[in-house]
Amino acid sequence: MSVSRLFVEADLAAGIEAPLGKAQVHYLRHVMRRPDGAPLRLFNGRDGEWQAMLSGRGKKSAVAEVGERTRPQVVEPDVWLCFAPVKRARIDYIAEKATELGASVLQPVLTRHTAVERVNVERLRANAIEAAEQTERLSVPDVRKPVDLARLLAGWPDGRRLLLCDETGGGPPIAEVLGGLDDAARAAPWAIVVGPEGGFAEEELTALRRIRDVMAVGLGPRILRADTAALAALACWQALVGDWRQPTPRLSADYRTSRVTV
Ligand code: SAH
């Protein structure tokens, strides 16, 4: 039997009872058919990962009795993904895949040519949690409310580098730019910014290029859809700047067999 891995809000420590949400209890009992006493693994983005046991508290509720810690919390790359909202299936795809690829923040950005203005942040968050549970991440990206591009840039944090994916500017290739960074630049906080399906407006590109630590790059000769561009850029960033530069950790046999299969 595989071990279900769940994200919880509660602090985690040996011997405590972590509350489980209604949806989690329903999922464990009725989707996964887990009996009381079933093993779980829990993480909350702060305290590492813990073994736990499902323990019923009446018909509809249950808690997780927390046991030993299985992994300590690690520092993960600080890379935001700023993207223009797209249609439902594609934005869900961005949330899931960017979580797998290790983005720390998912920031929907409204631009002149953004076709979709309404974003269901709760649904995106649920997608991110599910992806984090599946992917052995110890954190869930912070899914933020949509913000206008001008506003985002006006409050741009000092020192956060901005990797601008620009299909119009004849910019240098992404690998050349990221491959040439020094240690200080690699250790800095980053953000990847990708435009909407209709592209950035000229004045938006001008405003983006005015940010102090901006680097405009190209992703090859083909025009990619916004979701493809976002994930391709994130993969390049992880490979050249982020945690894909480390060897993959050796995982115990337990990790290989304990994927949550829904
Ligand atoms: N300007 C185009 C398409 C925009 S593609 C149009 O008018 O239809 C959506 C976004 O993906 C772009 O804003 C850019 O951020 C990114 N993108 C797509 N292909 C790219 C490439 N080859 N290089 C860099 N960025 C790219």
C-alpha cells in the first residue's frame, strides 16, 4: 500500500495531533480507502516532513498522529513565476507544472493584452498543493492574487532579478545569459516574467526593461504559447541557476513506492 503524502497548515512535531481538513479526510477515507492506523507523510512548508498515522475522531473527522521526522526542512530556490492568466485548463497546467519545477511564488499578472481577467486563486492553490504533495516538495508555492503589471513593477523588491522572456527584442539566448552568471547573481532572489498570449504591449516592455536587475532573454526561434514559455524558462533557470545544479538526492525505496496515486 502506498503512503499518502499530505500538506497541512498545522505546526508539526513528534507526538502531536495535526488536524486534517474535511476534503483530506474524505480523500483518505473514501477515495484512497484508508483505514484508521494507515501511515501518512505530512509537510507544512516549515518543519520538514513527518511520518504520521490516520486516526479517526468520529464519522466525518480525523486527525494525523505525528511520529518521527523523515526529512528536515531545506532552503529552496527563491524564484517567482509572474505570468498572465490564461484559460482554465492552461492556468491549471501552469500551477501544477510550475510547482513541480520548484517555483516559490505564482504571481498572476494583468497586462494590456491579458485575455482572462478573473482568476480563481483558491483553485490554483489547490492545484499547487496537490502537485507539491506528489512531487516530494517540502513546500507549496505561495499563490498570490492577480496584480496589474504597473503595480507589480512599482513595488518591485530591491535586489530581485527579473528574467524577462521577450520574443520581440532580439535578446540573447537564455542559456547564454544564465550560464554566465557569477555566484552572487545565482544566489540572488529571482523572478521569471512571461507575457500573455497576445504578448506585452510596447510600453509594458519599456517599463519592464527599466527595472534595475532585468535581463531580457530569448527562448529560441519559435514563438511559444505563454504556458510553454513559462515552464521552459523555469526549467532553464533551475538547470543553470537553481537546484538542478545539485545531484539528485538518493531517496529510500519507500519514496519510490509511495507516490500518491489518485
Ligand atoms: N507576441 C506574440 C506572442 C506572445 S507569446 C503575439 O503577438 O501573439 C507569450 C509570451 O511567451 C511572450 O510574451 C513571451 O514572454 C513568451 N515567449 C514566447 N515565445 C518566446 C520566445 N521565443 N522567446 C522569449 N519569450 C517567448
